[in-house]
Amino acid sequence: MIYRKSDFGKALLKELGKGYAVARIAHWAFVEHLDHIKELEDGLDSEMMTVIAMGEGAQFHLSEDELRQLAARLLGS
């Protein structure tokens, strides 16, 4: 089964519903990536890595609004 961009977008919005916490969201995205690594839709890997990278330092942080825009874009894919 393919893990689609829309699946990740929907899951990201659900995770954001728990509140905006950079470390938690980055870790969550890392676990999602590992759980679905062999079934990612083309182009999803780089989108997930963008969220995972937030855990690597402030220069990679996305605001809550930017994450919501990313999720909306993925849902529209």
C-alpha cells in the first residue's frame, strides 16, 4: 500500500491538533518516515525530511502556519 502525500498531510494536521511543539513534531515525522519508508509516494520523502529537519536546529524550524500550509499543499496533491 502506498503512503500518499495526502495521508501525511492529514496526519500532520492531526499531530498539529495536539499543539505546536517543534521537537515533538519532528520526532513524530521521523517515526512516520521509518514506519512507511518502503511505501512512500514519489516526492513525499523530501517533504517528510523538511519536517524531520526541524529537530536539527532553529534554522530549519517551520512555524505552525508554515506546517499547516505544507499539510494543505500535500492534501491538494
